[in-house]
Amino acid sequence: MTDGETMDIVEMVLVGKVNKEIVNLINQQGGKAVGLSGKDGQLIIAKKMKVTRSRGADQPPEMIDIGLVGEVKSSIQE
């Protein structure tokens, strides 16, 4: 399960630290890199995943909220 606070931390680390380090290493080797995140300009669009669990033959399935977890629906590469 991924809550909003966890997602903020993951985003800060991956976009703010890891992405910058990768861009810096590429540029040190003579490349011309810039860093972007999937949120920038909606490069990646995701749809929240729905998880269900059956409860019995005569009851509807239980919906389970797994937080900010999803599937990529579109990206700039498509």
C-alpha cells in the first residue's frame, strides 16, 4: 500500500536526488542530458488499480484500497 506521504518521499528521492545524479553522470561523460519526471507535462498517465476479494457466493466482492498504486495507461512513447 502506498499512501500520499510515502509517495511524496519516493518522488522527492527519485526526482530530486537520483534523477539529478544520473543526469550529472551522463553530462560528465560528454552527453547532453536533462532530467524529467513522469509527472512533468503528464508524460505518464496512470489509472488507480482496483483490487477485490471475494467474500462468499451470496455477497459482492470486497473492494480493497491499496493506496496510490496504479497501472500506466499512456506515456509519451506511445
